[in-house]
Amino acid sequence: MAYSDKPNSASSDPFTPETIMLRLDGVVKQFSNGFMALDDIHLTVEVGEIVSLVGTSGCGKSTLLRIIAGLDVPTLGQVWVNHQPIASPQPEIGMIFQEPRLMPWLTVYENVQFGLAGLSKAEKEHLTYLVLERVGLTAFAQALPRQLSGGMAQRVAIARALITKPSILLLDEPFSALDAFIRMKLQDHLLEIWQYDRPTLVLVTHDIEEALVLSDRVIVLRSNPGRIHQEFVLDLPRPRKRTDLRFQQWKERLLNALDLTADSRSSSSAEDPLPLEVY
Amino acid sequence: MSQSQTSPRSRSTTRHHNRPQPGKAASHPLFSSRWLWIRGLVLPVVCLIGWEGLSHIGFFPPNLFPAPSTVVQTIWSLTLSGELFQHIAITLYRVVVGFVIGSGAATLLGALTGYSRLAHQFLDPLLQSLRNIPSLAWVPLFILWMGIQEPSKLALIAVGVFFPVYLNLMSGVQQVDRKLVEVGKVYRLNSLQLIQRVFLPATLPAYIVGLRSGLGLGWMFVVAAEIMGASQGLGYLLVDGQTTGRPELILASILLFAGLGKLTDAVLATVGHRLLYWQDSYGLQR
């Protein structure tokens, strides 16, 4: 395995293989009121890997994502993205929030360009139409956010994140505000878009099906304090069908891992009429 | 498409901004804008006709409440002598200069106290307590400091304009959606870019409301300033009408104030609607 030895590696991390995009080393987050949101999180994510962080509400998964994005600072520990220590937002990290968070005064076209800096107008236009085409919204370039549906607005947010070509894309429950049908469509759509540049994806979700459709690996977190409870490498072939027997079996395994009752591992939660979300 | 439809409709909306827009009428922009025009004129015209009629049958005593035709005649003769133009010009000048000074200072301070917590802690309590002083209470002090000429009048108007602009802008900046600011941070905007690309447009609706109420107060205080002591201006006409016993002059001045106030507000409102075409609010529904 080759080790990174970049010339300006004074602050970079020489001990991580080059195939590693993200490394979390003993990350602890304690809020000012004493609540331990995250406790001693160790995690590595490979280049181009799709990893889901699942867990019940309050297990710190969103906090973890915000720390990776550089929006929050860990109390202890270190985050490396592409071998650089992270303390603030970086250009190679893309972020998609639960809400589209579009600027209501900008058109779709201008919103997509929001994060672009230092390019000529022609270059910007070229890139904007490229990503708008990928999310299928070229016809809506001049529309205002208020004229878009929830799913379309979230696709604009995806385009805005993609246009800077991030090497890692963080998604914080990106489709949870959408209805189940649109959610499924966008999950498939996200995988199609991912094919172009194949960025590393780290996805926070409480939707088990979403994690199963998208990820190579699922990390289950448990709360109070937020810790990594279990890790699953999904051996499901792609493209994945939600109705496959093995998909359903995986779903049961994950539901069991998430279950907080003491005898969860022995009992089966298959009697449940396929809950989409686990709280 | 949305913008081309917005402009004619918003022009009509400015004259009727207190009334919700019926969805059907807006389907044809030209028709709807004409239609709404007429709607807003119905009540004033009815009142004028009633007033004129009641004056003619002697219901209103002409020496206290002259007919609209008499008032119009007064305005016309003032226009012919060139006097009216001078009165309007000096009053407009005072309002505009006072408005620019007052809203300029309010913009700087409001943006500062809204954006910076430290500035808010130091400045806002003082400004809020000054706000509670009735602005007319400043008059004697201003006259003592700056004399009875223009500076004291402009200062009074500026003080009147300052507070609504300041208050609206400050709370507008404070209420900017934290989530949008975070998007700016994800894309590593510096403070200046953040202000320019997120805070400024997000604050614009509140700011325009502040400017409009500030302008309204500017017109209030120009009357006060001109009643206190002036030899020219629409406010002077009020005093002149009172001392010489000419109610038609007072009414003429009042009507001119109403017309000019509405006109300047309509200008601001139109600019506001043009800038805020993106808003998704009830008043802008088609």
C-alpha cells in the first residue's frame, strides 16, 4: 500500500493510505451543557466509497457530519479529509442539507453557481448547464425557488454541491422531508449522478431503505453517548431492488442492530409492517 | 415569464398594497392593472362628489369648510403665480434631504447592531431609549443649537426618519435565516461576501418596510418643522391659512401633502416590489 508523502505535508497525515478519503481519529463532541454527543469515533472511508451513518434521533450522526464538513469543531480528536486536517469548510467537501437551502432571491441558474469562485462567465455557464442537465433541470434555469417543488429544489441543491466537483459529498438526511415516492426516485437519481465523478459519499439518514439502496457500508450509531455500535459491509449487488429477498433480509438485520430493546438481537422485528423510518 | 408578468401587476399593487390580490383578475395583466387602478379611485371620487354637493346645498359652512372646487381654485391660482412650485420644492427638498440623512445613519447603525453582537450590546440600549423620546421634544434643543433656519428642520426630519429605518433593518438582519448563512459558510464566503450575497438580499424586505415608514414619518416631521417657523413650504401654507382665516388654503395644503406623500411612497413601493419579485408571500400571489 502506497503512503502519501506530499511535499507540503507538514500538517498532512502521512500515516494514512492514499486510498483513504476520510479519517476520523478519536472524535469527541461534548456540548457546553455537558451532553456527550459523540464519544471516541474512529472511522475511515475510502475514495469513492458510499457510507451511511444510521441511528436513532440524538445519536449524534448529524453532529458528526457537521464536524466532517468543518461547520462544527470537535471537542477532542481530529478529522482528515484527503489527508488534510479539517477545522473549517473546504472546497473539496460538498454539503447537502436536509432542506434545499436555496437563496430565494436567486434563480435556479444563479443558485447553482452560488459556490463557484474565480471562473470566467463562460466557464461558469458551461459548468452550470452541465450539472443542471445531470439533475434534469435545464428547463428550469430561470425559475425562482418559490416556483419549484420540494424534490426539484433538492435537486438544485444537489447541483449546487456538485458544481464545485467535491471529492467528498456529505448528505444530511437529504430526502427526509420529501414524500416516499419522490424520495425513492431521488435515491436512484443520486446514484445515477454519482456515476459521473464518483465522489466519496457520506450520508446521514434514519431511513434504513435509503441506506440499503445507496451504500457500500452502513455504520450504526447508538446514542448517549454517541458511539459507533456496529458496521455492516453490504454485499448486495447493484442496481439494488427494494423488493429483493436479500434486501429485505438486510433490512431486518439493520433494524435489529438499531433496536434499543435489550433482547433485540434474538427477537425479530419482521412482524413490523416494514417501517420506513426508525426513531 | 414570471418577471414580465410581475412588473405590471406590482405597479398596480403598489397603489393597493393593503388589499390581497384576487387570483382571477391577475390572469390578464393589462386588464387587471386597469381594473385595480379604478378600484382605488372609487372611494375618493365618491367622497369628493359628496363633499362638493353638500357644500353647494349649504350643509358645510363655506367659511369653515369650503367646497373642493374652491380648494382646487386656490391651488390653481397658487400654481399660476408660481408660488405653489416654490412651496412644494422647498418642502420636497427638506423631506428628501432629511430622509437621506436619517435613513443613511440608520442604515449604517442598523446594519452594525444587527450584524455584530458587540455593537448591539453597546449601541442598541442607548438608541432604544432615544427612540422613546417624542421626536417633537427635540425641537427646542435643535432650534437652540442650529437656529431657526434649515439645519434644525433637516435635523428634526432626520431624527423622525431614523428610528423606523433603524429598527426594521436591525431586526431584519437579526432574523436572517441561519441556515442560509451556513450555506455561505460552506462555500467559504468571507464577511464582506456574506453580507453582500446573503445578508443584504435577505434583509431587503424588512429594510424597504423601514424606509417606507421612515418616509411617512419624514412627511409628518416636515409639517412640524414648517409650522414651528418657516417662510416657505407647504407647512407654512397651513399656518398662513390659519392666521389669515383661509380654510381653503389649509385644505389645499393638506391635499397636496396627501398627494405628495402617496406619490413618494408609491415610488419607494414600486422600487421595493421590483427588488422583491422573488418573494413567496401572500401579497404577491397571482
